[in-house]
Amino acid sequence: MPDLALKTESTPASPLAAEVARRRTFAIISHPDAGKTTLTEKLLLFGGAINLAGQVKAKGERRNTRSDWMKIERDRGISVVTSVMTFEFDGRVFNLLDTPGHEDFSEDTYRTLTAVDSAVMVIDAAKGIEARTRKLFEVCRLRDIPIVTFINKMDRESRDTFDLLDEIEKTLALDTTPMTWPVGRGRDFLGTYDIATGGIRLLDGGGAKTGAAERIDIADLATRNANLNVDEIREELALATEACKPFELEAFREGHLTPVYFGSALRNFGVGDLLEGLGKFAPPPRAQESNLRKVEADEPRMTAFVFKIQANMDPNHRDRIAFARLCSGKLTRGMKAKLVRTGKPMPLSSPQFFFAQDRAIADEAFAGDVVGIPNHGTLRIGDTLTEGEDVTFVGVPSFAPEIVRRVRLTDAMKAKKLKEALQQMSEEGVVQVFRPRDGAPALVGVVGMLQLDVLKARLDAEYSLPVDFEVCEFQLARWISSDDRKKLDVFIAANGSGVADDVDGDPVFLAKNEFYLGYTRERAEGIVFSSVKDVK
Ligand code: G4P
């Protein structure tokens, strides 16, 4: 087993390797309302990326950030788009890939997790693990993404600390190591105990930002809050120190163990500890699997893959931005990359970095960074850009939709326009489009209802295509494949109207319900039904 700590902390072999080694690319996973937005603000504050907290998400009047591009966002006060924010702290470059804050699940959220090297899991201390956290965690687990846990809202009534840790261990099958431990709870929450140093950081003690926790005698705590039972606290801390697993970097990096920090994003408490932990333990950009070989992050030649396309970021300019994660090497403004899917050169004349509110031209970027590449529909999700070698990154997935609908056009004359628009939308990853082989009108598939609203609003605004969605006879879609081409052909012929083509022309089986899917699957010998497809 290689020593990961040594690999990270040893002196890098080249200036490129040094740049790569100081990067941390991560996302926050949480259930709505756990405090993701508040924590994001505070993290950005630490990095000096914004001057005032409250600018990432400002509900109502204040809400005029760059992602405020679509009416449905304004109406609902939610952020539909996934954005990326870059900030520096303590010599490290953090790329925080934001995921939509709405409870609806969109594919963007899943795909964003293919572009990160670690994740921060935010848990509401009163609620513990909630549904969406668990779902996002499962996506992280598929890729063994290391998770750092932040238990938030400690300034409010919270559940028992041991209980919370136990729940993480049991429901997620993830070992925990508390790095800090809360002292007092709810109204009597006083601060956190640093398990490694034995110091206590006080909620009202200043110094919340950085610096070591003060070493306060536990006996003195009673003078700060008469409600605290010092003996109980002493006992709990002793138990926590003795009973909990020691932190193991390898287990963390392999996704088996999570370090846990306690705090209050609202009070900007514990956020510094979290950020320090992330810098120290979270991995630098990992090697990425391609169709030919593993590509190491510190290889000199630039490679990148597109994991998200975003349209209309600026309502005044109808631009499309492809978000690309650099996997190796260095991107320099003006360089010519190759778009492997088409074999054509792609000049990178104005790659962009994103900050809390602004974007700026990226003169150079390194493996681990995410850049926005303006384009007019040339780039698709899953595309690989390289400095020359024809590798294609694998693992940018499409997920089987959970909702399937038929698109009904109010103006039948516009069928051709709709076809083009749907093609574009599916290349952007807004929806999946399935064209039944029997010539019936196209079906769209989405992971969350909100995607349908976005599709409807965009078709109307950008293509003047008013559409409705109809519930249809199909509810489920699975990609089908077989090692035996003949078997696949026979299956397709036998299931005529239940087979459609996806955007790449790959066959998809449409089923009325789970039962029918199971029934068909059992009888379709040699056919593989898949709910995830790698975008090529
Ligand atoms: P989300 O992005 O995960 O959905 O959560 P968000 O940060 O918007 O936080 C949800 C609510 O929880 C907000 O209150 C926020 O102020 C509050 N909150 C976040 N962190 C903490 C914390 O550490 N302690 C306490 N006590 N509250 C916290 P809201 O009233 O629903 O929203 P707002 O009107 O303040 O925006």
C-alpha cells in the first residue's frame, strides 16, 4: 500500500507537480437546509474570495448573483445551476464545486461528483443523516471519494454526539474519527475540544478563524457557564478520546473513514478547523481513468473532461459555458487543445475561472482546476480535451431517468425545430432524449422534476417552443447491450416499440414498470440492462 501522506507532502518533482499538489477540488454534499450555503459563504470568506458573507445565496431582493439567469430560479429562490468557486487558503488552492440546492435531484449533481477529489458532508446536528445526504453519499462511495464530515448547527439543540457518530457508522457503513468534540450542547454550547491537542476553542473566544485552540482547564468551564456539569464533560471527553478510532489517512483516502468536525456555520465556528483538515488530509488531484490508461495529474500534457454545460449564465449574452475539469498538466490561455470525439482542434482563447460572483479570464490553470470554456455547442458532456494524445476519460455517467415523459408540442409545425432543440438540450445534459424506434414522438427522461421545468422554460425562452409533458406508457429506461450483437438485434426486433435510441444512438429499453422490467430482464438471456451509462 503506498503511503499517501508521503506522496502528498514530499517535495514535488517539478513546478507543475508543486502546483498540482496544492490543489483540493471538492464538493459539499448535504440535505437541503443543513447549512451548505452558509458554510460555502464562510469558506469563501476564509479564502478572501468574497468580502461579505451573504453573497452566495441571498434570497429575495439581494439575489442578483451570476447564477440568477433564469426566471424559474428567481421565482423559486433556488439555485438550479452548478457552479464552481475557487479560493486560496494557507497556500492551497481550493476548488469548490457547488451542487444545486434544491431537493430535486438532477444529473448535474451526480456528474459534479465525478469531477471532485473529496467531499464535505454537512449534517444538521439535530437531524443527523437525511435522505438526500445518503443518496449523495452513495454516489461518492461509487468512486471512493473521501469524505470530511461537518456537523453543523451546534449552537442549537442537537442530538447526542455519540448517537450522531453511531448513525454515520451504521447507516453509511463509514468509520468515524472525531477531530473535535462539542463541549456543552444547544444553548449551553461553549465550543469544541480539540482531540489531538486537548485545547478548547470557545464559541465566543474570538480566534474562531485560525490559530490553535486555547488550552483551558476543564474545571474552569463552570465559571463560563454555570449550567455545565464539569464532571460529565470530563467523562465524556475521556470516553471520546479513548473510545473513538484514531484517524488513519489511508482509510480516509480510500473512503472508509471520515474525520468529523463540529461547528456552527452561522456563527463561523469550526469552519477554520474544517478547512485546515481539508487542506491537510484531502487528496490532491487524483489520477483519472481513461480508455487507454490511467492519466496522472502531474503529467506535463494537458488533459481535461467536460462534466457540465451551462447556458445563459449571462442573460445579456447567450453564451454556453462548458465546465472542464483539468486532469493533468497545465492549461495556458490561447493554447490549442484537441477535442478527441471529433479529432478537431479547439482553441482555448478565453478559458475562465469563477469566483463567488465574478468570472475572470484564466491565463493558466493546473490539474484539479475547473475552467469554463465558452463555446457555441461544440462541446458536449463527457468530452475529453487533450494536448494531443487520444485518450478519452471514462466515468462521466448518464443515469437512468426516474421520470419519463412524452413531449407534446402545441404547434405541430415546429416538430423539426423541437428535434433540434431537444438534441441540443440533451448534449448539454439538461435532459435525456429517447427516440422510439417505431417513430413515435420523442420521450424525455429526467432524474428530478425540476429538470422538466428547466427544459420547458428554456424551450420557450430560447426556441419559442411552448411544450407540455404527458405521462406516457413508459416509466423506466435502461441501456441495453450484449457481447453478442445478434442477440441484441433479436431482442430489439422483438421489443419494437419498447426500444428507443438515446442521443448517441445507443439502444435503450423502455419499460412500463419495475415488474415488467424484471420480467423482460429474466427472459432476455445475454442482454445487459444498465441504469448507468458512461458518456463517451
Ligand atoms: P442549505 O444551503 O443547506 O439549504 O442551508 P442554508 O445554508 O441555506 O441554511 C438553512 C437555514 O439554516 C438558514 O436559515 C441558515 O441561516 C440556518 N443555518 C445554517 N447554519 C446554521 C448554524 O450553524 N446554526 C444555526 N442556528 N442556523 C444555521 P433560514 O432562516 O432558513 O434561512 P435564511 O433566511 O437565514 O437564509
